[in-house]
Amino acid sequence: MSCQKQLRWYELIPLFSFLFLFGRCKSCKSKISAQYPLVEFATASVFAALFLKFQDIFFLNTLIFSLMYAYYAAAFSLLLVVVVYDMKHKIIPDALSLVFGILAFVGLFLFDVSGNGLFYPHMPSIWEFLSGFWVATIFALFWLVSSGTWMGLGDAKLAVGLGWLLGTSRLLSGAALAFWIGAIVGIILILFTKNHKMKSEIPFAPYLVLGALLAFLFELHLFY
């Protein structure tokens, strides 16, 4: 806030505080960025969707559910941070991709990434290890051939962790969705806004993460 006043606890309740304050600081009346409620709503939606995906396990084994829920909630929370950063700065920090990649790599040993993503401690196969590199290699080639105009190298780095989190089949499905959604949104922006043109730089991570999330939640295997 421009007044630099420390917000009280009841002014920090996700989403509701923004609505109750009508999007303005209570002290100086300056506008609060819409980014905050949007991110809070997106986070709540992801958490709710993850619960619905694993709700059957919740009633069968609370401990296993808690482990799975905590892991996937942490993974997709990190991806939301990537999305916000990429939208604001049009770059994905290597540190975020690294932390996410480490978390996803650990998940290779704990979850059935090639199947339904359920808790399944095991030694990953060579194909599961390589799942983080198939799509990443394709993205890297896009970046190389286009000199970075089609896609950023950061998207390729992020795809490594996404492959370990989702498995090859779901990541390919998520990547296909990302291109379709990105193309539709890009056309709409070009046609109906003045700030976007054919050569405008559009961050790809939001579409890639959305595609990955949909592929994970709905078990999409478009190329299987």
C-alpha cells in the first residue's frame, strides 16, 4: 500500500478481505491490485480440485490422503508462483524450476506418475526417469530453431519437472492443451485489444501449467 500501513489480520483473509474492502486500502483508499484476489481464487480452486480428485482416498486412508494432498498441493502451488512470475516478468527463474524439479523428482519414488498418480513407493523405471525430458527436448528445439521467438528456454526447463510430476502421456496431453488454449487466447487478444499484435511476446507458462493441471485432474491421455 502507498501508505505503508501494516494490514491487520482481518484485512489478510484471502479473497474475502479484498471484497469487503471493495478493492481499496482501508487507510489511504489506494487500489489493491486485482492480482491478489485472482491468485487467491486460483489457489483455492486448485486445492479444492485436488481434494475432489483424491476424495475417495480420504475416506479409505487419511494418512495416505494427507501425504498425497500435501505433495500435489505444494507442487501446484509452486507452479502458480511460476505462472504469476512469468506473467509479470515474461521469464521463469531457474531457481523456481530447480525447486519444482527437485520436488517432482522426489515424487517419482513415491507416486505412480505413469498411472493415476496415487501413492506407490517404488524404484522408478528408466522410462519414468526420462519422462522429464521428452517434451523438454521438443520445447528446447522450438526455442533453438526460433531463436526464442516461439518459446522461451525456461519453458523447456519447467517441462522437465512437469514430466516427472505427470508422466509422459499426461504431459504430452497437457502440452497439446496448452498450445490450443494459448492459440485461442492469443487470437482473441490480437483481435480485441490494442496492446497485442502478431509479434507480441506472450508468456507460455500459464497455458502450460493450466494444460498440465487439466491433464492431471481429468487423467487425459490424448496420445495414449
